[in-house]
Amino acid sequence: MSTSAEIEVEREGAVLICRIAGEIDMNNAAFLREELTGAVPNDAEALAVDLAAVRYLDSSAIELLFELARRLARRRQRLHLIVPERSPLRRLLELTDIASVAVVETGPAAPGV
């Protein structure tokens, strides 16, 4: 399956860090859902999704983030979203009130952001 997003997952202690680059939309949201939910082991305390290199989110991407936060909460795990302060995604995430289900953090900007 081709996707317009690249995903890289690594573990740092009890936190799983997922870096996504590209676009998250209806064409790849199901693929990313599978990748993210399958990557989080039961013993992880949190999943940190770094959105610094993401250029675009549509409604299916927002739905994916809310669903992911609910799944993790049922497992007593947390979702952290890393969004640079100057990212255009930050306003979209504020409007959707993603902070009600996930911790939104300011992270370093990806090159070109």
C-alpha cells in the first residue's frame, strides 16, 4: 500500500515515540491506525506522536488521533502530541479540542517548518 506519510517508531524507556512525516488523510489514516495501535506494547506508559514534519491533517486524521487517545486511555496509557509552536497544525488541533484527550506539547520544528 502506498501512503503519503512516512512513519518511524522507536522506544525510549517507557515511552514509544512515533515520528510521522508527510500528510495524514483518508488515503492513509487506516494504514497509520494499524501501524500505531500495533506498535504500542502493553508495558509502555505513553505514546508520543511527533507531528513536526506533518504538513496536512484532514478530518480522518483528527478522528484517528481521538480514537488512538481513547484506545490508549482504556489501557491506562497516555497520548502525547508533539506539535511545534509555529506549526499550522497547532490551530487545527486547538479548534478540535484534542487537548481534552491528549497532552499537546511544543516540540522542535522539523526542517522547513
